[in-house]
Amino acid sequence: MPLIPINIETNVIYPGLQGLEVIRINQLLKGMNFPIDGSLSVYNPSTKKAIQEFQRRNNIPITGIADRITIDALQLQTMQH
């Protein structure tokens, strides 16, 4: 699947959501070697687990929810790779 070239504008992405921004989050996580199971278009348990691990590694409060701080850090780190 080609990378979806979008900036993530939403401030909070959480379990159960679906759509392009969730696909983008999952693509960014997969690109950083986090395991994502199932459909990339769904914020599922593997997305939540990957977000929690990303938050832990980056000293962001561990919630499993992709808030604005987490989204910005994720986009910034993937731009630097």
C-alpha cells in the first residue's frame, strides 16, 4: 500500500476510529517497525499497543491515544528517518 501523503490534522485519534488519518498513523508506526495487525484503516488493539510503546520511548504520557503531542512527535520522527 502506498504511503498516504497527508498531514494529520485531527487532534485526537483513538481506538475504534477509522479513516485516512488512522491509515496514516498505522503507516507511520509500521514504518518505524511497530507491528500493526489487521486493517490499516482501523485504530485497533495493535495500533493502541504501538502508540503506547511509542509514547513510552518518547517520554510522552502513556495513554494509547494518539493526541496532538503524540501525532506531532510521530510525524517529526518519521520525517527525520
